[in-house]
Amino acid sequence: MPAFTQHDWLLGISLFCAVIVFGNGVHFLVFRLVRRRQTEQQQRNLGVSKYMALPARAVLLTIGVLIVLPLVPNVPLLLRSQMEQVARILLVVVVGWLAIGAIYVFQALALRRFDISVPDNLRARRVHTQMQFFRRILIGIVLILDGGALLWSMHDPTLWKFGTGLLASAGLASLFLAAAAKSSVSNLIAGMQIAFSEPIRIDDVVVIQGEWGRIEEIANTYVVVKIWDKRRLIVPLSYFIEQPFQNWTRQSSDILGTAFLYVDYTVPIEPLRAELERVVHASPLWDGNVCGLQVTNLSERTMELRCLVSSAGSSESFDLRCLVREKMIEYLRERYPLALPTARIQLHTDTAAAADQPFLERPARA
């Protein structure tokens, strides 16, 4: 075989430069066309450029290298074979990378019609939760296929034997790891149960160990709960299968809220009921369904009044309950100040003067 001359070096470098120019040009034209067909909002939501631009460029350049390698003259057979082997391995890797990016774009495309920011978002939360689980399954399948294609691309029989021994060792090691990581395996199984039985979904409102928050992320082994004060509660997936918890948006997002008042027996009920309806009807936090006031308990000093109101969501319910408490207490102070609970103290020096001693009254809040 003729020696690899300086002219051959220049030709090889020129061909590889042509591959870089041509590959980047095709990449630019394709993604320019994609951007023209989409609005700026669609590009941000789908993430085509974010997830697929870089791996697509790598695929085009690698294919170009494979095409021009046979065109370089006088390359030693061993060197050519090794370069082609490296290029094939790189192509398998970047194609897998591109496939994973396509999965993310597919997820964004499938979720485009399901907005979880609307009040009635039960179906949207269900689809978001299931799509996260299916995305992880698809990525796992792509990685397995990519690993198999990587072994298939190696035409050296010794590499096949090495890969077979590596897979056998990995299978044996996985048995020991599964026994040692029992909790992790249980969390993975719990993730499958959660995806199909749906005890929780993305953006569900839950109460866990006295903490109120929303489901922000469902990962492979844990769940991130965003607490109302911006803290994050990390909970294992198995917790939602094995332990009780409150889910305020299991069937729908609307919810009933209560505000309790403790007043004297002399307070009239009907004016308070009318005032509650006036306050609630004037508030945009009320969903127009439930508004009522009832006497729910009696004690030796006060009677308990329950203000029951409904809202479209848990956040609106909390704000509406606070509003009802403030307005009702303000109304009682202005119209019926003596109806608020009072504490009476009687002072006397002897038995004879006790009958003439007046009561000292001091207003007290419930």
C-alpha cells in the first residue's frame, strides 16, 4: 500500500472541514425551518432546540465522518478500521442522546393541551403524572437498546465476549444490590403503583405529618412536596403506599372551609347569618356553592358558631376563611360588643357587703 503522503493529509483535513461546514449548514437550515413553523411560546414549551439541537448536530457530523473516511486515500487498513469503529460507537451514542431528547419533546407535545394551572385540572394532573412515569420507562428502553447497539457495532469477537461477561457480572451483582437496597426497590415498585392507582398526582394538595403543600415532583424513589412557605419536603415513594395522608384534590380541587366564632348566648343568629352571606357574596374567593352559619356546640359560657364556605381551591379557601373571621369579628365588635365572651370577677370583703358589690366585667376575646 502506498505511504500516507502530505497530499493525503491535506485531502483528509479538507474533507473533514467540508463535513463540519456541510453538517452545520444542514443543521442550521433544518432548525431555522422548525423555528419558523413555531411561535416563540411553542419553542419554549416544546424545547426542540433545548433537547434536540446539540445531539442532532453531533449525529450529522458523525454521519459525515463515516461517509468521508473511505474517500481518504492511502490510509492504513488497521488505522481506517479503528477510526471507523470509533465513529460507529460515537454514532450509536449520539443517536441514543437524540432519541432521549425526542422523548422529552414528545412529552412536552403530549402535555401541551393539559394545563395544570387552571382551577379544574384533575385530568391534567393525572396525565402529567403518568407521562413522567412513561418518560422514564422510554428512556430506560432507549438506554438498553443503545447499549445493545453499542455491542453490536463492535466487530471484534473479543469485545463481544467481554460484553457478554460484563452483562453476566452485572446480572449477578444486581441480585446482591437488590437484596441490599430493599427500600430502593420498594420505592421503584411504589412508583409504578402511584402511576396507575394515582393516590397522588402532580400539583395535588396534600397534608403530610401536619405539613400542607403541593406535589411538585415525582422522582424515581422520592416525592418533592412544596410547602406553602416555600420549603421542600422530601418523602419516599413508599410512604404514599404504606402510610395515611390527606389529599385535598383527589377527585376535584374545590373544597369546603370553616371559620368558628365563640359568642355569648345573647347574640342573635339571623343578623350574623345575613352578614356572613354579604361578606362571602362580595368576595371573589367564593365559588358560589356553599355559604352557611350554624350553631354547632354549646358550653357553659359560649356558643360555637360555624361559618361554612366553599372555594375553588385550597389556597382560595384559606384566604376566604381568614376574611370571614376578620369581617365577622369586626361586625360583632360594632353591632354586638356585649355579645362577645366576657370574664366576670366578683370581689367582696364580707358576707353582708357581698350582696351590694357590683360585678366587674372585662371584655375578652374568644
